[in-house]
Amino acid sequence: MSFRDKYLQALPHLTAATAPAAALELFRYQAAHCAPYAAYLAALGRDPAAVQQLADIPFLPLEFFKTHTVRTAAADWEPQETFLSSGTTQQSRSHHYIREPQVYRQHAQRIFEHCYGPLAGWTILALLPSYLEQGGSSLVAMVEHFAQVSGQRQPAFFLHDHAALLAALAAAKQEPGRKVLLIGVSYALLDFAAAYAGRPELLDLTVLETGGMKGRRREMIREELHAELQRAFGPVGIHSEYGMTEMLGQAYSFGDGRFHTPSQLQILLRDPSDPFSVSTTRASGALNVIDLANIDSCAFLETKDLARRHPDGSFEVLGRLDNSDVRGCNQMV
């Protein structure tokens, strides 16, 4: 059995105790078999054999997904799907090449169900117009899969038809034994809330925002955004998702702005002025992500987000480094 096959078998069963060793094993594999990452390590003069702990790992800047084909063992496979980051015509878009689409969908489902329970108990409705319009969105692929697995009667996506979404919410809330999740990009949720604030169809939902104004509205800090949404959707906390095109895993916040990660997703913080000062104990700084589901691309990602870590391992996104693109699925500037 190949390294990849054994690794994917073990991935769902990783724990907080076993994930660091799996990360180091995956680092050595990708340092040898992911050509752009190997070239980056060589340019830094870093010997993979000298890496003995997570903080020693050099993390790949996300810009490489815009400028290079980031694939591990690239000679062995061709992409079955390609996820593209959101962006304007003035911005290049990241490309995340997917070897087996079901690996992503099943992994995302495991994380969601660990956090929220079986999908069969949910109806998933989505306001993701910019993602649908641009195409190639991993978030759209995830929601589409969730809705299919849930067996819901309602369609999942509502591009700009807020009246149809309102009717779907009303119908979904009448189905016994099912909860309703409304997931949306921030500006679309705000537009919907402004149109129908005070309507009973907007109450008693789980609302999950994925961040991002995409140039449609002014950027807000999280507290301001959530306060405005709560005026329409009720006082229950607004949930959030942290993810991005270059990641196959997600972290969720359950209403307090603090993201909780599965064992397969680890965060480390670095000094914002020094990309190589990575720490497993630092309380705040720029965010590095180890996404252990990224076996076919690169699992070690240097983001441009600023974050604060809490003692329980959860983290908050504080904003963006200066002069970096506003991007990803949850960017609160």
C-alpha cells in the first residue's frame, strides 16, 4: 500500500496527540515529492532532515498557489477538479488542484458533522452569489455536497432571489426533526437581512457567515457585522467558518468569534515581521496553518491573516497583514 493510501486511511482517526507526528511525516513526504515546495525549501537552504518539530517547518506562502502548480507526486495523477479563489479581474486567482474530489467532500462532511451533528438532520440554504458567479469555488462544492447528503427538499442555492429564499426558509422550518442552516457571504446576508428584518422566517435559524464583502460593501469588524445580522436574525450568536481555497479543512465558530479546529487542522503563529519565527505557544501573530487533508498539494500554509490564540486552542482572526489581498472565506478587516 502506498504512503498516500495509508495516510488517507489514518487521516479521519488522527487526534490531538497523534496529529503532530502525522504532520512531520507528511512534511518529509511533501518535501521530497512536491516540486514547488522542495524548490522553496532549497532556496531557503533548509534541510528537511533537520526538521524535528512543527515550529521548524518552513510554511509555503499562499502566493505560490497563484504562480505555481502546487501538486505532490504530480507525475502520478491529473486533477479531477480545480478550486479557484475569489478575485477581481485585477487579481490573479489561486488554483488548488484536486486529485480525488470525494476526499475533500467526505473530509468536509466529517468536520461539519463533528461540530453540528448528522447532515440528515439539517436543511442547508446558501447565499453565495459571488462564488456562484465566478465558478470554481470549494465552498460551493462543499455546500452542494452537504445539501445532497442531507436529503433536503429545498434547493440549496439562491443567487439573488431573496423572495424564493424566504419561502424556502418558511417551508424548511415546518419540517419536523430538521434544523435549518443559512450559510452566506457577509454582504449577501446583510442585503437579505435588510430586506426582511423582522420577518418570523428569519428567526430560529443557525446563521453561518463566511466573511467577505467582495467590494460590495464597506468592510466591518466581526463584532459590528454580527450585531447588524443579529438585528434581523435574532439574538442567538452568528456562527462563522474559516477556510480558504488552498485548504481542504475548515474551522467553525459557534457564535463567539472563536474558531475551533479539528485534529486534522493545526494552527501556529509567527512574528508578523519574521515569517520564520514560528511558535506553537505564541499568543498572537500572523497565522500559519497545517491542513493535514492537503496531501496532494501542500499542507503547510503561510497565510496573511493575523490571529489570537486562546488557551483552549481556539483562535480569533484579527485582520490582515498590511498590503495583502482581502481573500479567503473569512476575512474581517
